[in-house]
Amino acid sequence: MKRFITTLAILLVVMVAGMTALVVLVNPNDFRAYMIRQVEQRNGYQLALNGDLRWHVWPQLSILSGPVTLTAPGAAQPVVSAQNMRLDVDLLPLLSHQLSVKQVMLKGAVVRLTQDSESQRPADAPIGPVDKGNTPSVSDVTHGWKFDISHLRIADSLLVWQQSNGEQLNVRDFNLALDQTQPRRAHITLSSRINRDQRELQVSMDSDLDITDYPRHIGAVINQFDYQLKGADLPQDGVKGSARMRAHWTSPTRQFSLEDISLSANDSQLTGTVSGSLGTRPQVVASLHAASLNLDALLGLNPVSAGGGTGAEQRSGPAPVIAALPEYDNASSPLNAMDGQLSLVADKLNWRGLQMNNVQLDAASEEGLLTVKTFNGQAADGSFSLPGTIDVRSDQTKVAFQPDLKQFALTPLLNGFELPNNISGALSLKGDFHGEGLTVDAFKRQWQGSADLSIRNAQFAGLNFQQLIQRAVENNSTKVRGQNDDSQPNLQQIQGRLALNNGVFNFGRLDARSDQLNYTGAGMIDVVKRTLDIRFGVTVTQGWSGDSTLVQRLQQTPVPLHIYGPWSAINYNLRVDQVLRDELRDEARQRLQQWIERNPDSNNKDDMNKLLKGL
């Protein structure tokens, strides 16, 4: 044991002596010109090392520098600037006059991806053939030195990214680790956060990069990509999730592909592939499958109350107020910037409280015109189909759809469109609508169209036609009574036709039948002013007892019913007195006729005939 400890002590002394001798005998500043030449020779960038280079021996043999900048040829600003840099080097190669850099570490750096940091060709630079023979090779410059970097670290830095529209985006807390696992293969981990317009996006990524065939081909495997977006005008808990995929880029054809995509966003999941090309006009083809797609959770929407709210109560707060809002038009719409095809299958889809299953969407975009070839699915015991077009070639988005609903639950549909849900049943509808805008508010204000509809097993909440008429008759006559049983639902079958014109639903015809009544109607509902005005003719065919003659008349005579006013205080006018007056008049006519027949020779016969004609 003592020999072992002695041996370790000797080795430790030798290592300390060797490193001390290295620090004393080798000046790291001797590598300054070499590193500058290496960077310029490899990519033309100018590396500036300000201040003296110095050794750092514990816990890793390193070279420390002062302020560092890396500038592209002709650029006004450096691509990378940092207050200090650390180069972790191997000890043994230094003894044989070789510089082997294991890791480059930058902390607190500023990375600029802007127009000012891009490489610029001098205006007066001559253009001529490249003489490769006059270009010194890397081996000529190195003079026997070996230069290799296996690891790159950028910590607690700032990335300034200038977008195509000229706006700059600051990516803070930028952390990057690049490890060369094999020649031209690297493992990359990255994390950062972006703050803008009172919103914050946090991302972290772990991936493997393959550039063995660069620049012809680049491949990457994104093992894990986590993100969270939160802030103003977003769901209270934000939008967060993760993604995994394989990515490929082919430079000669400018084609890309994203394969084995697995994406989660809150409680929604997407899988599939995306491919295309980035030519003069990009082409994108996406084939996706969603086990669950909850748009309410992604958009921060609550189920909408009857005829009310915006459905956005889950949002964390309003977006920032901007003094001068930019005028938005469709010039920057992705549909105008690229063409493509989308195929989406969603096992479950939730939108504004509507639960839909087995949803299929097939759409194609060309020159700003999106054609929805197929958009169908199921909801409870019903189904829907919604083909149409979305046109963004002008300033205002123009839409046209041909809905075909079959036995679709009516109450959640009315809630989804923020309409009164006083009626329930199964809706079947086939129509043609068009207008401007894709929001619910645009549908209610700027759409037009018409449709034929039918409602099976319809019921009106708080409005029982049969009960209204029976009670009104009982209050005006003691001859009959109603036998309405509130415990038994009065299911109605309604058919009609509606026309939509900028928020006004006009019902030119409504016909309804049930076991106890039937009625016809016509009128309008204004969803912008939130008013209605509908006139019905209601005939109660069952549930009467009493005078048989009056019962028979009530069973055959429509009673006028007028429903009108604002949604919050609906009024109705029921005219049963006219029916009762008609009954009294007919009874008077009958008795006068009987008297005339019994008294043909009476002196009052002429007066009775005049009275009979006047009734």
C-alpha cells in the first residue's frame, strides 16, 4: 500500500512539474497569429484577440483571452463578440508543437445575425476566375501545427436576429453546447428565451447533426424540443409541449423533409410528416394525424354561454395597447407566400365546446386560394361536411362554404356561434354561405347565404306553445280546459328555409308537427342587435276537454302568436280572443238560423235575416 501511495505521489509531482514547466516555457501568445490565420484561411472571417493570452491550469489546462470579436468579410459589425474566451487544450500535443483545442467557451457573448454582420463584397472588388493554384493550402499555413476543436460552449449570451421585415429579435439567455462526436457529426444542446409584446417563449433542444455530405446534404435528429409560450392574450397556463422529429435538407434541389414528427401542445398531440421545397415559391406538403386536437385549450376559449361572451375567459390578460396599430392585409399571409397541401386526420377535435370525432381535412393552396376539398367528421349521433374556399388574394379574406349537417346536436352548435340556445334537437342543414372573415364575429356580421333546414325532436326551453294557448283559452272561456302534462316532452319536427344577410337570419318558412300541435311561422332573428320578430300560427290538436264544438274548432284553428323584442326580455302576443269570438259568432249564427227555421211566418223574420247577414 505504501508503494502504491508513493507511486501516485511521484506521478502527481511529475504532472505538476510538467505543467509548471509548460506554463513557464510556452507562451500562449505564440498561438495568436496562428489562430487568426487559421480562422481566416478556413472561412475568411477576421478573428480579433484583444489583450494578452494567459494560461489557466486548474481544473483544465486552458488558454484565457480578453475581449474577442469574429467579423465576416466586409461586415460593419462582428458576428460574435465576447468579453472573454476560454480554450481548453490537450497537454500532450503541446509538447510535440501541436495545438489541440478540445473546447471553446464563450460566456456573455453577443451573437448577431443581422444585415450589418453579414459578409459584404466590396463595390470595387474585381471579378475574375479563381486561381486555386495561388491559394495557399491549410498545410502551408499551419507549418506542421495541428488545429482541432471538439467542443463549443456559448453560455448566458445574447442572440440578435434580424427578420426579413427588418425587425430585430433578441434571444436572451442563449446557451449552446456543440460536441463533435465523430468527424462532421455533432451533438447540439440549446436553450434560450424570447420576450416580446408582453409574451415570453422558452425553448430547449437536444439534437444530433450530420454534415458528412455538407453542403450538398444536411441531416438532423431532434431528440427533444421543449417549449413554453405564455403571456398576454394567451391561455392562463400558456401553451407548452415538446416535439421530436428527423430533418433533412438537400441543397442542390432546395428540398427539405421533417419525418417521424411527434408534437404535443397542451393536451393536443400531432404526428406525421412535412416535406417540400424552398424555391422561388415554396411548396409544402403535410400529412398529419392528431390523436387529440383541443383548439379551446390552445386558444384559451371557454365553452360559450347562451348568446353571450367571447369565449376567451381563460386568457391570461389582454395584449398590449399600441398607439398606432398597423393596418393588416393579406399581403403577408402564408397562403400568399407559398403553396401546398394539407392532409389531417383528427381522432378527437374540440372547438368552442363542440366535440367532434374522426375529423378528416384535405386542403390545397395555390396562389393565395385555399380550397378545402374535404372537411368532415362526426359529432355525437350526427355528422358534418364543410367544403369550401378561402381566398386571401385581396386585402380582405373572402370565404365560401357549403355546409351539410346531418342530425347535428343543435345546442352546442348554437353555443359555439354565440347564439341563443333556447332550442334543442338534431339539426340537418344544407346550404351555401359566403362572406368576409373567418371569425365567429365575421360570420355574424359579414356573411350571406341561404339553407334548407330541419330539426328533429326540437324543444323550446321556457316556451311551451301548447301551454301558452291552453292557459290563454282557459282565462277567456269556461267551456274548455287544457290537459297539458308538463312531465311529457312535446318533441317537434321542424322544417324550413333560412337566409342570412349580414347578421340577420330571415326565416321565410317554418313548418312544425308534433303529437299535440302543429304550427307555421315566419320572421327574423338579428344576431347583431340581439333581437327577434317571429309570427306563428299555432294549432293545438290534442289535450282539450269540455265543449265538443269549441274543442273541435280549437283543434282546427291556428292561434296567432307573435314573439318579438330583445333576447334579454322577449315579449309575446297571443290572440285567442279572436278564436273565441269566432266561436261565439258561429254559435249566434246557428241559433238565429234555427229560430228563423222554427218561425217562418214571424213578422221579425226580415230583421233576423239582416242580423244573420251582419254576423
